[in-house]
Amino acid sequence: MAVSELNTVNEYCLDNIMRLAETKQVVAAETVFDIHGTKLLAKGAPINLAMKEKLLQHKLRKPLESSLSVVDGVTHQSILAEANRLIGEVPALKVVMGQKQVAILKILSKVSLHPVAALLMTVADNSRPGQMRHGVLVSLVAASLGIHHKLSDDDLVMLALAGLIHDIGLLYTHPDYLHTDRLLKPHEWKHLAVHPLIGQIVLGELAHYPEIVTDAIAAHHERSDGSGYPRQLAGTQLTPLAQILSMAETLSGIFTRQEDVLTRACLAIKCVPGEYPHGLISVFSTLKRNYAGTPLPNGETTPLNASQSIQVVKTLLDALAECENIAGHPSLSSDLKGLLDHVETRLTGLRQALKAAGIEQCLVDGHMSTMTQEDSVIFLEIEVIGREIGWRERDIGRDLYLRLGNYPPYAFPIFANLVEILDKPVDSALA
């Protein structure tokens, strides 16, 4: 989405607004005109489904999101109430916040909630229940990491804000790509992968948030080694706030889905060296080390399963073998050789991570058969690191698919089998 497109109503965002209007009063905060000055919606008038086609057919003088308000929507009070609920319900959050709980809640209370941001947060939570909860959790985790990382008070407030609204771009995405019950093929995933950039544009242009916030939003799925998306930024291309927000997003997902969350989280952020800055990993590792309680549960405990990790190792070895086959292809130009080298380097990095943890040797040599449930720490490490590597295999396949779009049509058949190998997840949990 370009800045110039904001005056054209996005049909997916409008659908989400219409659904909100079924349960809450959404009204025009000011008169809505089209680009020619024709009045489409009077100030104070409620929006309803009958207006949908009219709004979609006209380019507006001002973006629609800037002209609407919602009664009884997201407020500072509702955000803080959700924060307190999370502190009581997510044990790992208390560990990350440490003794800074009061200070972090104070930071959250200082966030500037622009009317457009409040509207879109309300729309998002209505469209995908739990979306505000996720934003508040990411905000709290990010602020916790930031305060332990000695950020300034101003930067902490900006970081907390970025965490709250980092996923707003999903409102502008086709709903078929947001279902968590099915796997996205690479050509579908590319539509989802741009949501950080959409959020950056919308919140920068409509809520007028500073670049320090919108840059972090745009980069919340990037990684310090350049393996993230959507722009494969790396190192100093990422601001300190972006690096923290990226890790907070990862940790938040683990905190709410797994048992023994601290151990799992530590393994996840360490398993591929270079993805996250050493300083941030050290902050979280210290917090985990200082926690003296029992392993933190979150929901029902499931039996540890290493079979998925065995499949992940097989996929990795198959992909590296396919890279060797591609290297001998007669139509491989120097440009395509560069692309192949990029993919092979990333895959080799994953294999090195498996070897460093002793997992490839353990699985390939069949040592699993001699282990018992008393070896729970080893089982846990094999499962978690295997799962994390599995996600990254799919990321490499998707990234390769997108990069092939920049090459002549004959390039895709050369790499098609490699894309297919990498795009086969062990199960739906690797989507």
C-alpha cells in the first residue's frame, strides 16, 4: 500500500469496520467528502452496510479512517485493565517484568493513543478476538526488555506504543490469508508478509506517529541476521526499538502457547545465532536464570514429541542436496548462482545450529531409541529447536519464492523443487 492509496477505501479494512458497526456505534467524526467535494456522509451520522458500495466507489478527500470514531472503543483504561489481567494470567510475564511492574505500567499509561489508532485497535479486536490482548502483551514484554536494556523513558513510551499497534496492518489484508487453521502457500503468504509495511504507512500518515515508532512497526518480523521479512533488514539497518519489538513478538507467542515457557523461550531465541542481538538475549537469559521457581506452565502439558524434529532434519538435508543439484543446472546464470548461494548459506546456518545443539547427530544416529522420559531436558531441547528450525525452513522457501519474482520466468522451474521441499511443514503448527 502506497501513501497515495490511503484516500481510496481499502475493502478489507472497510469490511472490518462494518462488522464493528454491527455491535458498536461507529460515526463520522467529521463530514466525509469525495475528492470532488460531494458529501458522502454527514458529521455525526452512523456508518452502516448500505454505505459500503458508495464508499468503495469514490476516492475520498481525506482517508476514511481519519473521519470516523467509535463509541465505547479502546481507551487507556481498557488497555491498562487488559495489562493487569495479563499479569495475573501469564506467569512468564511476571518474570520478564521483574521488580519493574509498576514502572512498566506507568510507561504504558503514558502512551499517546491517537483517535485513528484507538479506532483501528477497536476494529482489530472485534475482527480477530484477542488482538488487543496480543498487542498489550507484546507492549508489556517489549517495555520490560527495554527497561532492563536501559532505554530512556521517552524511548520506552515509544516502544510500548509500537507494541500495542504493531499488527494494525492485518486489517488491510484479505481475510483468507489470516486463517490460522490452514497453511499458506508462498504465493499466498506474500500478501500477509507486507502487513508490517502497511501498518507503518497507515499509522505514520493517519496517526502522525514519529518514525521511531513506525520504523519499529515495519520491522517487527525482521531479524538481526537479515533472515526476517518483509525487507530482510539486518544489523544497523534495524533500530534498537525494532530489535526489541521483534524479540518481544517472538517471546509473547511462546508465553501464551507452551508449557515450561521460560526454557522454551530461551531455546527459541538462541537456536540460530545472530537472529537477535546478544545484549537482548543476555537480558532475557539473566531474567530466566534469576527465576528460582518451578517451570512455568501455560495450559495443559503435552507429551514431548521428537518425531517432528526428525522430519525437520530430513527436510534440511533434502534441501541442501537439492541445492547441489541446482548448482549443476546448465541454465544457472551468475545472478541465479548468487541467489542459490544466499539460500544455501541460510540452510547451512540452520544445519550448524542443529549440530551445535547436538540434535542432528542424536536424531540421525538413532540415539532417541535409548532415551527415556527421564531425559526430559534433552527431549525438550530437541522438540523446541526442531520446531524453530522447521519454521525457518518455511521462511527460506517463502523468501526464495518472493525473490524469484525479480528474475526472468525461466528461473522459477530451476528452483521449483527446492521451494516445494522447504514449503512442506511437519504439521499445521509450523504454519
